[in-house]
Amino acid sequence: MRKGNIVAGLDIGTSQVRLIVGELDPDGSVNIIGVGTSPSPGMKKGVIVDLDQTVEAINRAVSEAERMVGMSIDSTYVGLVGTQVNLINNRGVVAVTAEDKEIRDEDVERVLQATKVLALPSDREIIDIMPREFVVDGYDGIKDPVGMLGVRLEVDALIITGAITALRNLTRCVTRAELEIDGLILNAVASAEVILSSDERELGVCLVDIGAGTTEIAFFRQGTLQDLSVLPIGGDHITNDLSVGLRTTFDNAEELKIEHGYALSSMAFTEKKIQIKSIGRKEPHFISENDISQFIEPRVQELLQLVAKEIDKMSGGESPPAGVVFTGGVSLLNGLVEMAEGMFSTSVRISQPDYIGVQSPAYSTAVGLIRYIQRHGAVNVQKKPKARGVFQSLWIRVRNWFVELLD
Ligand SMILES: Nc1ncnc2c1ncn2[C@@H]1O[C@H](COP(=O)(O)OP(=O)(O)OP(=O)(O)O)[C@@H](O)[C@H]1O
Ligand SMILES: [Mg+2]
């Protein structure tokens, strides 16, 4: 096992912290060799509310993964929730400098730098620049201009900015857990690498990740991220409604939801066979799956209506041609797809990573971080980053800004 091929991805979620260790094969495949998870009580709605508890949760996940791979993990890529993030479209223009007018990495680097000229509020920082397309002497739609001939190089890019304090809290938790940060990647961009096909992303697709505390909605078209929105609602809210409705503890309600809950109560059994203990009631009593689902249905319906509204905004009122793809733990809820099919006028499916040990939609982000590096970064980007392609140089830059941010 060569350490240079080993990459770690850290997803700090509201319900769980997950650390995945992947071995990147030179043939382009990924082996998942380590998985560590730990409950995440220091997070609420995708935001760190308790630094110490989050550091502890990261430590626990790291130790578990380390035991599995039999080596120490000293650095990781980290998923970034879209809550504190803004997307800005900007253009950059430069003249090609070489005498032979061949576009080189340096020109791409300069034109991307040119997009950074923005009036940003003092509490925000650029965390990533994603080139959407390059334009060479007026010809648009170019994905990688290096090696082409031209006089004028333009780029149409998506600038991702983040709230400095939220980023500092995130990075502080990771560094306090004695992990070096290799880079920050938007959760949705990472998940997309695992759960969306490149055809879907080209055509126009919406990724909807429903976690415990957040629902991230990302719209992809022409191969790249176009828009991102985060609703501060998720599975915890369903559980809360259930726990209030049945007058039972949150943990009991969580179990009932997972074992017996349906998004559509019409799909659930009406026989009263499930024993529950309500607060303030001495004797346990029996309820049906249908009773449970009566509390779940309105909350899920409300959530999906909000998702539909966001999708409408993002796609300009047209349904995404390649449909809506659900992931995140809540996508496992029985009947969710059936309910969504009735509400969205496009195809709906659930997707999850297809690797042994992490075959659950709850692992999409963490596995996606590894896939992203496999596809867009050098195999040994962790230790020896080399500026070769657009994305690789982008990584190094992101790292550099990041280091600046930490100073
Ligand atoms: N089989 C299931 N049926 C219904 N809900 C489920 C099921 N399995 C998991 N969940 C719910 O999924 C949620 C956890 O999902 P996930 O692990 O994707 O969240 P997270 O990444 O920790 O949180 P977030 O992304 O919001 O920060 C919890 O609310 C949990 O109850
Ligand atoms: Mg999540």
C-alpha cells in the first residue's frame, strides 16, 4: 500500500461524521479501504454548534478508519455544505502571452485569477473557482483551451464564496483533530461524481441530498454546477414531528421512522402491531405503520414542495430534462420516490455509491470526495501537487487561498 495513492474524504454531517479512505488506482478506479463513522452531536442543520464535540466526532471517525486501514491518516479532503456558500458568475479576459500564441497553463491560471476581481463583502472569501467554459478569440464552448492557438482568452466561471467565520470553524475542527486539509470541495459537487452520470449533468439534472439537518439542491447543466441551494430541513424534522405526535423520545421516534415509516401513508399497513411507549403513559400501547406515517407524510410533502420550488427557480420553470436524483439518508424513506413522482413532472430516482461497505445514500458525499480527486486531481495530489491540467492547478490554488485564510 503506497501512501501517495491514498486519499481521505471527510463529510461532517448533522447526524454522522464520516471519514472514507480510498486507494486510487492508476487505471482510474477507486478502492474504498477504510470507513470511519461517528455520531455528530456538535452539528445542527449543517452548522457547527459545538467545536469540541465536532472535534471528538472527527477523532472517533478517524480512529475507526485508521484501525481498518492499519496506517495513520494525517490529511483529508473536506466536504463543504452549501449553507454558507454563495455562487457568483463572473468572466475573465486576458491576452495570450506566448509569441507563438499557444495557450499554456499560465494563461489559464491568469484568466482564472482575472475572475477574482470582484467587490466582495469583508466577511466573505473566495473558496473555489469553477470554469464553466473558455472562449478563445470569440469561439465559445471550450472545456480545456491548453494547447490551442489564440490571441484572446476568456473564461466564464462560477465563483464560490464562503462566510469566513463558518469556514474558520470548519477548518479549526479539522486541524484540531490533527488532520491537515488537502482541500475543500462542495458537498454537492462531490456527491455528483458518484451519483450522477456525465450525460445527466450535460443534459440538465437536479441532485437533491436530504440529510438529517439539511436538504441540498444542486442543478447541473452542460456538465457543470449551475446553481445551489440549501434548505435547513431534513430527516431530524420528520423525527421531531413524529416524537411530538406520538409523545415519545426523539431516539424512539427515529427508530420508528426508519423501521416503519412511509412518506405516503396510503402505502403503510393499518394493523396495529407496533408496540410503543409514550411519555406520561405507563402502559406500552400498539400503533400501526399507518399511524406513524400520518405524522411523516405532511412533513415530507412540505419538504418536497419546497424542493420543487427551488428546482423551478433554478431551471427557469422547466423541469430538468434528466430528472431529479435523490440521495442522502432520507432518500431511504419508504415511499419517498412514489411521493416525489406524483409531485415532479420529470423522472425521479434514488442513487448511492456502488462500493462494498458504503452502499448507502448517506455515503454519497464522503465517497464523492474521493471520486472527485480521482477524476480531477493527481493521484498523489496529497503530497506532491503538480500543476498539469486546469483542475490540478485549480486545486493547488484553492489550497493556497486556504492557507492564506488560515493565517
Ligand atoms: N431507512 C431510512 N428511512 C428513513 N430515514 C432514514 C433512513 N435511514 C436514514 N434516515 C434518515 O436520514 C438522515 C441522515 O441522513 P444523512 O446521513 O445523509 O445526514 P447527514 O449527512 O448526517 O446530515 P446533513 O447532510 O443534513 O448535514 C436522518 O434523519 C435519518 O433518520
Ligand atoms: Mg449530508
